[in-house]
Amino acid sequence: MKVTIIGLGLIGGSIAIDLRKKGIATSLAGIDANGTHASTALKFGLVDSLEESTESVKEADLVIMAVPVHALAKILPHVLDAIGDKTIVLDAGSTKSAICKAVVNHPKRKQFVAAHPIAGTENSGPEAAFSGLFKGKTTIICEKQKSSVSALETASLVFEALEMNVIYMEPEEHDKHVAYVSHLSHVTSFLLGQTVLDIEKDEKNIAMLAGSGFASTVRLAKSSPDMWAPIFEQNMEYLSQALQEYIIHLQRFQYHLMKRDTQELHRTMTEANQIRRILNGIEVKNNVVSQAENKSKVELAN
Amino acid sequence: MKVTIIGLGLIGGSIAIDLRKKGIATSLAGIDANGTHASTALKFGLVDSLEESTESVKEADLVIMAVPVHALAKILPHVLDAIGDKTIVLDAGSTKSAICKAVVNHPKRKQFVAAHPIAGTENSGPEAAFSGLFKGKTTIICEKQKSSVSALETASLVFEALEMNVIYMEPEEHDKHVAYVSHLSHVTSFLLGQTVLDIEKDEKNIAMLAGSGFASTVRLAKSSPDMWAPIFEQNMEYLSQALQEYIIHLQRFQYHLMKRDTQELHRTMTEANQIRRILNGIEVKNNVVSQAENKSKVELAN
């Protein structure tokens, strides 16, 4: 399959590596507006060739778009304009409503699959790409009914090669859920980082006291602002709602703290301990549950 | 050296393992109010024998107290009452002001070293104890001037055996700093956990979308409420200040989010990215910097 990847960062680069490894991609062309990223991706062998414009996608069997979501919503209609009759386009954006809206009336909408493979690290760029990033994780496909059967078959091939479980949702449902389990935790990390950096200006040496617990909690604060600012903007409403709920929880905690109501603090933490159930689920999902089992679970639950 | 450990959880248990391994402890007695913890610690060989009351500490060369901080402040004076003339007492509490105040006028204050070895995991109890928990990490000793030379020498032996760097601070300074780099990140994790659990009640399947980023950010929400509620209570003022600053940062972020001021969101995240510097410091501290180098750094900085 002739594959073109638009956006050669952590996500695009890691997809390229595994599509080649599994024999899905027989040739890989790359496009990236950032010249350094493009040449690094070529140098590392993530792609075989670089292209300058999206006009060349006419000949591709599959185009994968892994650019920041504001660029995605803007470029996607032009990419659909340019593709051939048999080309399938797949995106990897972390928001889905704005992206689906951008092509809702496009005559080639059927050739597009709106997807969000939920995976990543706090690192970015082609040098951060690696094989296995997606293994055992979940992809959400939105507006399944608007994609053709052959487009969905191609998407299945890709996500099987990446060893991902696939589930289906509508864009609004997707955006709401990821606001809580992904976007919110990025915001909490970024601002924990900023709070500690702020106090550090006045209090020397505070950094050297930070341990592994702090490191874990603040890890996502290293994430790329270029990638996350547009995600937050596109998912403003749901993220804002999640953030508001988080702030209310914090304020309630602080109220009990200041009243020295240790019993109530204890009760809150005991409740929060139940997150073990979800975290164990993440481990199970990443290690044990097969694609088939996971599919049937979702079907039962829906 | 005859060692008695009061509190046989993650911290007390891990200290026991390494003091025996390094030949510091020739005999290890244990005391724990929780009968299950006590018998597990004996079964796992963390200690050689169990004792019922603190009266038996008279014969010990060294007593290490690793109980929750409210119990610590309460029991410590009685332990000092009971010890022999040559017994040294060391604590491992995560707060220092309340603990130092509890014994400020005790006639045996000189035999006590107020210490906080900064290490831990989200797990608790004797089954969570392991060798190497403290390796490469930092211990803060407070009110050094109130401990005798021989007490400080014994403390040095212990922290060398645990392969820790030792720095010195006054209790208030300690409590302020750990409020930001340790206690705050526990609060942010607990309440992120609670927020997601809350929304999960209405939105089925949200848990299965959580990825490794969420898992990292929320990891500390698994921590023990029995241990953390008293820490938060004792460090109420500084933690409340840190929490207030965090909430203000979150509210400011939300304001820019709702105004769709993506440029300002980008600026905030770029600032937060500087946390890499602190996180790299944690890695360096845990892997490379020798005790001697670290000591001289602190001396230069003070």
C-alpha cells in the first residue's frame, strides 16, 4: 500500500514505523510544514521520501493525517479535494467534533475515517517516535456511518497492524470523555508545574526536594504547547466543564483542610482510592484483554 | 546495633531491610499498633521479634519511628521518656514543625534527630517494603543544633546505609517546601481521581479510555488516607497556601480557555515546560550526583 503521512511527529512517525514493520506500507511518503521535522524523519528512515504539497496525495492508497488539530481542521478539506477516487484518508486528531464538522458536506466524506488513536508520551517530534506506541491501546472511530465500507476496512487494517482495540462513538461523546480522562490531566499537570516554578522563584533549592511522586504527577507538563493549545481550544466547552468540576473539588478539599476536618479529608481520599479500579483497568487493557474480548465488552455495554 | 522500629509499613519496613543488609542492625525489634501489619512484618522477616509496648525501647541503641504523623507527635514524648541514656531516636515523618514542637522542652531532646527521608510509593503496609527505596534520594534533618553530636553521627550512619543525601533545614522551611513539591501533588492527584470517578457515575465506559498519561497523573490518588490525612492536617497552613496558588493558576487558565485566548494558553504551557529542568534534576539526583557533591552544593547555596 502506498502511504502518505502528513505530520511527522511522535504520532505520525510511530505509525510509519509500525505500518512498514507489519508490511502494510510498501512505500511511505511524508509531508511536514516543519522542515527540521521533515528532514529528521527522512534521515531516521521513518519515510522514504518527502513531498512539498498535498497535491501529490492523488496517487496514495492511504493518507494519514497527524498534525495539530487546528491545522487538521483546516487542511483536511483540501486533502480530500486532492485525493484520487480510491484513496482513503485517516486522521489521528485528539478532538473529533471540529474535525468532523470541517468535512461534513464534503463530496468525498465517505473516503475519510475520523479516528483518535489514544496514545502518546510527553515527548514530541520525529525523534520521539517508536515502534509499539499504540500496542494494546484504544482507537475511537467517530461517525462510522459516514465512512464507506472500504474506508473502514482500510482503517481496520491499520489499527490491527498497530495492535489497537477499536471502539465507536459520536464526536460529541468522544470529546466529552477525553476532556475528563486525557485533556483535564494535561491541564492539571501543566498548572502544577507552573505553581511549583512560581514558588521556586522565591524559594531556592525547592526543586531538589522533588521526588518520584511529584515527577509522575507533573510529567505531562512537558507536553508540546503547539499540539495542546489547539486541542484545548477545540474542546473548550467540555474541558471547561471538567476543569470547573475539578476546581470545585479542590475548593471543597481546601475548605475541609482549613476547618481541620480531617475526617472529611480522609473520606475524600478513601473515595479517590477507588481510582485503583480504573488504573488496574488500564493495565489489564494494555496487557491482557484481547481485541475480541474488548469489542464484545463494548457491544454489551452499549 | 540493636534497632527498634515503631511502625512497620512501607517506610519502616524498607528501612529495616536495608539496615540489616548493610550490617547496621544486628537485631531488629518491631512495634505496630496494627496487628496484621506487625505479624506480616515478622513473617516477611523484616524484624526478628515483635514488642507490645514502647517501654521495651530502654535497651535499644536506635529507635526509628515511622508511624503516621499525628501518632508520631503523640507517641514521641513517651518514647523519649522510656529510652535509655544512650538510645538515639530518629523519626521519618513528612511534617516537621508539629513533631519538633511536641518535644521542644523534653529533657532528652538531644537524643532525638528530626528527619524526613523523602521517598515513598503509592503503596503502603509491610508488603510494600523493599530494599533500595531510599537510594539516591534526600533526607532533610531539622533543628540539627538541638541534637547531640552522637545522635547526628548515628543518623549519618543510617542515611549512609540507605544511600541518601542529607540536607539541613528549619522545620517551618521544611514544611513550606514539601507543601509545594510533595503534599500539593498528592492533593491534585486525589482530586483528579475523584473528579473522574464522579463523572464516571453518569458516563459509562469512560474508564476504558484512560491512557498512560492519565495513569501517571493520578497515580498518587492510590496513596493511603491514614497516612496522608494527618500530614495534611499538620501542614494545613502551607498546604492551603500552595493549594490556593494552584487554584488561582487553574482559574486563570480557565478564563483564557473560555475567552479562546489560545496564545495565552500556549504561553502558560511553554512556561510550564520549564519543569523539565526540575524533572531532569530529579533524574540526576537519583542517578549521578554523589552524596559529597550534593552536600557541597547545598553548602554553597545556603
